[in-house]
Amino acid sequence: MLITLSQHVGGYLYEVFVEKFSIWLALGLFGQALFSARFLVQWIASERAGRSVVPVAFWFFSIGGGLITLIYGLRQREPIIILGQSLSLFIYARNLMLIQKERRRKAKEKAKEALSDPNAGN
């Protein structure tokens, strides 16, 4: 039974990844790899900080992987991928906008503080 199961799984994987190989499959796999890399980036950043953090690179990997996966989904006419990635791309971009807004706010506060106390930057 175990041998039969392994033969079926092996046959399935061969059909999916070898027989049906195309440039679109390669693009889809690349998009998924890029998308998955965001978790590696987040894990490394969290380990370095000693706490859970989400670095800006996480969102860039999310956008890159999501966009490539969306292109793959559009080409393959996969409605689940199209709907999921379309919404997700908006969320990733919005997070980057919020991060940029926060950085601008902090920069303004720092500049305001420096103007009111000339020794604050030293």
C-alpha cells in the first residue's frame, strides 16, 4: 500500500511539475518563491530584534510575489488567485503608505524638536 501511494504521488508530481512545465508555470513558481521569502525576511528580522517585527522588506516581497502571482493567475484564468491577490496587493500597498506616513510624522516631530531645542540633536 505504501509503495502504491508513493507511486501515485510521484506520478502526480511528475505530471504537474514536469509534463505540464511552461514558462507560465516557472513564473508562477517564481512569484510564489518571492512571496514565501517574505516570511524568511520577517523571521530573520524578528530573531535579530528578539521580538516579533515586520520589516518594510516584508511588504516589498509581498507586493512583488503577489503581483507576479496575480499575473500568473490572470494568464491561467484562476479566479481564486485573481481575487485573493487583487485584494492582497491593495493591503500591502496600504501598509507601505501607512509606514511612509508614520516616518514623515516622526521626521516632522524630530525637526520641530530640533528647532525648539538646538542642543537636542547633540
